[in-house]
Amino acid sequence: HHPQCMAHQYRLPVHACSRQLSLMTGLPRRLIMLVKMILFAMVFSGSAVTAFVVSASLSSSNARMLSPLGMCHADHIVDLQAQHPALSPSLILSSLADSCEEMGMKTLDVYGDFNLTSEESSLRKLEANLSDTFGKEDAVFMPSGVMAQNIALLIHATEKKKLFACHHSSHLLLHEQDAYRELLKMEPIIIDTTNENAAGGLHIPAMRSHHVKSIFLSRTNAEQLSTLILELPHRELGGKLTPWPEVLQIGNMCRTHGVKYHCDGARIFEAAAGYGLNLKEIVEPFDSVYISFYKGLGGLSGAMLMGDAKFCQEARVWLRRLGGNLYTLMPYIISAHAGYHKHVIDPCMTFTEKKEKLQRIIQRLSSDPLISAYVTFDPKIPETNMVHGYMTTSIEECKTAIQEVEKVTGIRILSRIRPVEANERAKQLGYQTKFEWTMGSANGAIDDNQFLNGWRAFSHCFSQPDK
Amino acid sequence: HHPQCMAHQYRLPVHACSRQLSLMTGLPRRLIMLVKMILFAMVFSGSAVTAFVVSASLSSSNARMLSPLGMCHADHIVDLQAQHPALSPSLILSSLADSCEEMGMKTLDVYGDFNLTSEESSLRKLEANLSDTFGKEDAVFMPSGVMAQNIALLIHATEKKKLFACHHSSHLLLHEQDAYRELLKMEPIIIDTTNENAAGGLHIPAMRSHHVKSIFLSRTNAEQLSTLILELPHRELGGKLTPWPEVLQIGNMCRTHGVKYHCDGARIFEAAAGYGLNLKEIVEPFDSVYISFYKGLGGLSGAMLMGDAKFCQEARVWLRRLGGNLYTLMPYIISAHAGYHKHVIDPCMTFTEKKEKLQRIIQRLSSDPLISAYVTFDPKIPETNMVHGYMTTSIEECKTAIQEVEKVTGIRILSRIRPVEANERAKQLGYQTKFEWTMGSANGAIDDNQFLNGWRAFSHCFSQPDK
């Protein structure tokens, strides 16, 4: 009935090593070890049970028999939009328990472990690993990116310098309840590129060096500006990147004017793959950088703020003041460790491979006359492993078609779509529905042709509505 | 060799139900179920393995055989100071995975689940449970108490009312890096009771109604004061309580002067048992209250801020601004749920029983001439299940004696002691070492006589140093 839906099914040969099985399925290693122990114990107990063991390559039917152990996956749908596997809270926590043992995390971090070394504390070890990898003097783990970036602004600001500059699509302007004003008592200089595309169309450009140059023409700005924030990549623009030479030029301008240069690196691993740079190179121009553990790295939550030693020392004081210095951050620390290891240190698919796969697929979807009649991508060629899509059909029409395609093919082309807002450029161009699409290790494991098949079936719903 | 050290040893009769075994040991129920499945499977496989099953009441030696399953406890020391069992990160997470299944938590909360109902979201369900139990209109889960109380101050403050009042031992003054000033731009009116004990001695009184009355004598105070914070119980004073009639009187004064009355209820369950009130009664006088999940409830971290609907609506906006509205709080939510259930809804030992046990033991220690020569408690009779202790011996002398006692008796009388600071009253009285002692369900399970035996052995180290 669902011929294409093999991606999430488990076939667990009982003789394979539990580490392999764990990697194949994303299931906690301890659970797999226990299942194997039970099966081996049953081998001793006579033929009736042995028969079960013999057939113990876990198809979905006998995976269900093991559901009390948490072995059964939620569904067997091919989800084209899911960059990470969707696990239940119980499975996430079991898996993190395994990671604690694999990574030798034996004690809880307590109030940031500020006085411990990276040998004594898993939290400090994660901070040391990251600051080393990124070539910054120190790093401070924080519960959220909102907190990390507010803290960066607070440290860089002075009594006379209460302005910061950022792109009009910055997270600080759109999603933080005006914390910069209400809490930090700072004001933004907004670099608005909305109307810069003379040719029309969906494209809105990323921050460029000439924007920053024009800011500094105002003497007030130059005197009162404390921090310039550059987001790499621009998430709200579908992952666009400021051209690398201009990233460096902007850095030079900031230095000349005594302005701190901060990188919003929520998707820094994605950006590095976009530029073809390593992690040290991409953050080298910046005085401070924030990175996130729950986007590309698939962690629970959590961020790292990095910079020089004095900056990080102050960051730990502000972390306390903002209430982010928790009694323990243990679940987030082990989740960050595990995500960093799985997606950066020893990945089954690199961020470069994810970008290239998305580029291939977008190229094929965009050059298919049927599909491209119903969806347009921005940017046209993805610059990282993410892209935004726009559809002329309404959100209700899309949902109906998505469900229809899933019922017939077992392929879910989209699970998160949103209406285009009235004030968006895309609205004037006739688009009603939009979505964000990121290639990760989950949807990255799906064959390219499945993407074509799914989108073709979706487009058919509109071109041949009676069939 | 350690005749008294049975408290943490496991004797797991294989026929007992796994829920009982889980409660007895604090071990995750799923692990126990799996061990039992393996043992039962082994019964089928002949006498050699059956013999193992027959002896499967888990003494410490065969508990060690099960250590790959995480069944082995860290040590078998009787820890008189530990209110909760000390579990490894891996065991904590496995146990929380079990709780997810027991409590039916099937989905992750995402960015606070602000638009979901308590039927749809475990986070909102926890908030609804607590606001219902405490008789407040709404409740907002937050990562930390620092954040919760800063948010309460921000909401209650207005442009003209930037003062708040609190006791000199308040957490806000001692442990938050002056966030009230540096971040909130507010200033405290400090009710300092340090020198109010005319009789001398260790005792420093809690906040009383006459202190608050004297604040309002100043017209500036009365005009600019937005919030009065009362901590129940006063943690830094060893758990002392403001007399209940005065809690109500202070509330009346606040109402008269248009001042919001906020309860620092980090240990509200302890305070309620101290007064003999239920949870609705104890927070009834307050406009807002903060409670904590990682003290008496043994959770990982996390707090709840409660008040009327409008207050909580604003609190969710500030939660975002302070960076506490995380992508997911799932591990903290399930940990709070489980701790609340274990210690409040269906406790093996109530907070009243914990208080009474501590009172009994302090009475016996204080009336023992040998022991009372080396340790003094404040308050003399605990008002809740916590107390502070002061010793004239140095921290090094104490540590040596503690280790000696542990080696000989298997009883660890203290694991966390601190030096008395130069500016403390206790220093002038000749005390060098101090500690906090809270009775919980872990040390609460230890026989009263063990406490006497341990402290007597400790005192012997000083009275007969050559033995």
C-alpha cells in the first residue's frame, strides 16, 4: 500500500553490532543491547522462542511487537521536510541517557561549573571544544540564542553607545518582543533591503558592504553605534549569504569606527558549508559569535556565545543576571555534545553534502514545467542547505493536496506551511502560501527521485483536479 | 565491615511489582521491568541459570553483576545530608524517559505551547495543575527562579515606581549579580534584621510586620515602592517563617499603599508544612508567587510564576524578552511533573513528616552533651524541614573527622560544609564552619538512631582525638 515508505522502517539484523544498529535507526544503543540480551536469553529456552529469534530482522510488524521497549517508530511516512527524525520525548531521553555513557558524562553540571576545568566538567569541556574549534578564546553555554545575543549587545554597549545595527530580517527585530528596547534600553539602526530588487520578484538581498558604508555617513550613527550584527546565513531570506569578501570589508569598517562586529551564527555550520570555509575561518572576522545547538545539530535547545576571555567573563555575569545560569543544564549539555558529534565531528552526511543535495533537487523541481507552475523557490539556487518556497495556491488547497499525496504515495511533501502575510512582497506577487525547507540527515537519506515523485503528485492535484 | 550502610543497598525480590521496586530504589521502572524480563527468560533455560534467578534478591554483589544495566548504585554510604538520592546523569534521563510514558507525555513542548490547551500540551497541563492547586488564575513555567522573580518585579514596576523591598538575606541581593540594578534599573529598600537580636547568639530574625510598617513611614518609599518580596521560609536564616498573622498584616499594608505583594516561594511546600496550611491558603495573600521545582521536589531545574491572568500574560512576553522561552523545555517539564507527583501528590514522606523528623533529631542532637559541644543549630527548633548548623572547629578539622567517621561507621554525616565568612555574626561568636541541612525523602528514610550514632562518632573525634 505504501511502496515508497521504507525510509523510517527498521530492519535490525540481530547479529549486527549494537552501535551500527543504533546509528541505522537513531534508537538508543542501550535499548538495542537489551533487546539483544532478551533475544539471546530466549534462544536458550527452546524452539518456540527460537523461532522468534530466527525471524528477528525487525520488519515493521515485529518492530510493533517490541513497542513496549520503545522500538516502534511513530509512522512510516517519507517526510521530505523533516531534517531530523521525529522522536518521542521518551526516546529522546533514553537516547541522551546512552550518550551520557558513551561520552563519559558522570556528574551533573551545577550553576555553570564556573570553577571547574574542562577535565572535571562536561559543560566546560563542551565550551572548550567549541572555543577551540572556532578559534575563539572562550565560549559560554546558554539556554537560548535570544539570551546569548542580548548579552552580546549588553557587553558591547557603553553609556554613550546604545545603538546597534542589523538587517531588517534580524531575529532581534522580528521574534523577541522588542527586548532590545524594553529590556536593554537600546535602539536599532535597521538596514532595510526590502525594496532593493529593481527587477521585482521574490528576491530580497542580504546585507552588503555598501549598506554598512552608508550607515557610517551619519556622524551620530558612527558615534553611538556599539555593535553591528551580521546573520550568516540570513534565515528569513531562505539562507542567503553576504558575499564573503564583503563580510571582511564590513569587518574592516567596524574596526575603523570602533564598532564591535557580532555574528548571528544560529546556522553557522550551514553558512560555513555555503562559503566552503572551515569554522575558524568563518568566525575569524567577528568579535563575538553566537551559535545554536537545535537547528542543524538537532539538539533540544541551547546556544554558545563565543569571544575573547574578557567578553566571556562578562557574559557569565550577565548569564546570571538574565536567569540563564541554571541549577543544571545537563539535558541540554549532553544533547549539544551528542548533536555536535553526530552532525559535525562524525557526520553520516556533511553540511556540504546537504547543500549539494538540496541544490540538485531544487534544480530538478524548478526545471520541471508541471512542478514549477505551482512552486517558486528563493533563492533560485540555494546558497546553503536551506531554501524558502512560495505557492500561489491557498493554505487550505495546499493542505488538501498534501494529504491526498500522502494517502496515495506515502510521501509527505510538506508538514509545516504558513500563509503569506499581507505586508510581504510575495503577497503582491500573488503568492498565498510559503514554507521553509532545510535538508538534514533525515530527509537527506531519501532518494532524490522521491522528491520529484512527491512534488509531481502534488502538482497533479492542481493540474488534474478530477483525477 | 560497614554494618550500618544498608540504606542504599538493593534487595530486589524478583516477584515484587516493578512499581514497588522502582519506588524502593529510585531506579527507573523500565530498567527494572527489563531485568525481570531477562530473569524470567533465563528461568526457561535450565537449572544453571535458574540458580541465578533463585538468588535474585539483589545484594550489592549481584547488583554489581547488573551494572551494565545501570543497576549498581554509586556507593553504599549512609548520607545524612542528602535530601534526594544522588543519581548519575544517565540514570536521571532514563528515569525521566519512564516518567514520560507513565504520564503520557507524547509530544515536545515548543516555544512554550502558548496557543495550546492543557489537554494538548504537557507544559500547559503542568501550568494548569499548579495554578489550580495554588488557587491562582494562571501559571507560567520558567527555566529559573532568578528569571521568574525579575519578571515579577518588571511587571509590577511602573515608570514612577522603581523601588522594591525585601529582607537583607533575599536571593536577589545575595546571588544575582545585582540584576535588579544592572538589568531592571530598580533599587531595593533593604529590611536588615542582622542586629535585631538583643540577646546576642546566632539568631537573626525573619521579616516582621513592624519592619514593613516602618518602611511606609517614609513618603518617598510609599510613593515609589512597587513590590514587597517576602520569602517563605527565609532560606538564609535556616528556614525561619514570618509569623502567619503578620504575613496577613503585611499584605493588608501593601494593599493600603498600592504595593504588590510577591512571595519568594522557592520552598513553598516546606513553608506550608511549617505553618500547617494548604497550598491555596499559604499563597492567598500574595499578588504573585514564584515556586521552584529543584529544591524540595528534586527536579532538574525550573520554576513557576503564578498570579492573575493579566500578570501571566505579561509574564509570557517578558519570558521571551529574557530568553527563557526555549525551543523546548521538555526535560524540565517532565522532571517537574515527576517531582511534583513524587513529593506532593503521592509522597512516600510528606513535608510535615520531614519537618517532624528533623525536629526530633535536632532535639536529640542538641540535648546530647557531647554532640552539642561541637555543633549549634539555628533555629534551635526547626520551623520547617531545614536548619542551619554552626561548628567551632575549622573546615579542615571537620573534613578529617567526617572522613574518619565514614571510614569506621559507613555514615557520612555531612558532604557539604562551608567556612563562616568574616562579616558574619557567627564568626564573632567563634564559629568557623557552617552547613545547611534539609530533611528529604532520601535521608528521611534513615533510622533516627543512625543520626545520633553518626554525630556521636563525629564528636568523639574531637573529645578523644587519640582514639
